[in-house]
Amino acid sequence: MRDMRVHLLTTTAVFFTLGFSAQAADFQEKFEGKPAVSGINGKLEIGYSRTDVSGTSDDLDALHGIGSIALPVAQQFGVQIDAGVGRFDTDPSITAAGVGAHGFWRNPDQGLLGVYGHYVRTSGGGQNADVWRLGAEGEAYFDRISVEAFVGADFVDTNAGNDTFFNGDLVAAFYATDNIRIHAGVGHQFDETFAKVGGEAMLPFASNNVSLFADAGFGEDTQAYKVGLRIYFGESGKSLKARHREDDPQARLLDFFGAAFTAPDNAAPPCTSECAY
């Protein structure tokens, strides 16, 4: 009889513990939300870009690569580090390389709010430039619609001097399916306002880890186009929508629309190499 009572108490305790753990996990998800970053993950972006300038022959082709890694810091907080390099078809050629960092709060069912900063160094062609970007980024999620925004400033230091430019963008994205995204919005960089459109589609192989993307920007004097491939690392089989909301935020590194055509005191362009982005 004693053994039966012990067995009954042990079984009851086990079921109580399991039930309490499940209730605690459900309580945490309801009141704390899903984790800001589902786990250590990253992506590699490889792309080609072209920029056309109205009324000139200063068209520019470029190749670039950007790598990102995102890490959970706490239940609702995460960080991401970006690093990238681009090489630009000029005579002589120009190279841009930089690093960026995101620190953010996120609930994948609601949105993201964070701070962002990067540093990019351009060299070659007799013109060197240092570009810092600081600002705040945010995202709001509504079923198949995401609204994404950035507000900040670019600080440019060149051989000829330095200047500061307002930077901002607002984009609305629609997920036609969980693996197909289209987006449109408006941006302002280096004293030029422009419309932006684009899309991304996950390829139906490689465990939902590879996607194709295309982006375009249309300003008064500048048109920029970018296409490429993104390879995602981390949990396999996740949809594009889930990766965007649960894993790594978008990389803003080497995103400098129209920068090649803006210079302090009419000096040489501060960011010749980055205009294609």
C-alpha cells in the first residue's frame, strides 16, 4: 500500500510539474511575447546594382556583398551585426567597406523598435570618404502587411570637408504568400527624395534558405536598380515572412541613394562608390 501511495504521489507530482511548466510557458508567451530573435541566425546578400543619372553619362555598375548575424540578448531584445564590401566600376575602381549594428526590442506578433548605426569607408579614385549613419528604426506587423520606417542622419567627412544630411524612409510591404513579398515607399537621402519599390521571393528549394530580391529607387535626377541573392542561415524550412519578423532585421549597410551626386562646397563627391545603393 505504501509503495502504491508513493507511486501515486510521484505520478501526480510529475503531471502537476508538466502542467505548471506548460501554463508558465503559455503565460510568458501571452504577456512577454515571442522572443525578439528566434535563435542565432544570419544571412549573406550578394548583389549587382546600377545607377543612372539624368543628363549625364555618369552611370555606375557595382557588385557588393553583405553578411549579417543576429543574436538574442533577452526574451524581447536582440542585436545584429552587419559587414559588407562593394567594388565599383569606375576608372580607377573604388571600394567601399563598412560595418553596422542594430539593437532592438521586438515582438514578432506586433513589431520592432530599435537603434541603428554604421560606418562606411570609401577609397580609390583620388577621393576618400568616411560616412557614419545614426538613427532609429521601427516596424509594425499587421497579418500580411508590414510598415517599416527609419529616421536618422548621415555624417560625411571627405578630403574637401564634412556635412550632415537627414535620412529617412517609410515603406509598406505586402506578403502575397508567406514566401513572396512586395513593397513600396518613399525615402530621402543626401538631399534627394525618391520613390522606392521592390520585392523578394523565396526559392522553392534549399529548405527555404535562398531568395531572389530586386529593388529600385526613382528620384528627380537619379534612378538606381539592384538585384541579387540572399542566403539565410539558421533554422531551415522557415518562410520568408517568418524570417523577416523572427530573425534578422533588414541590413541598411551600403544603402546610399544619390550620394555620389552630393558634395559639400561643390567638391568631389563624398560617396561616389555608394550611389548605386
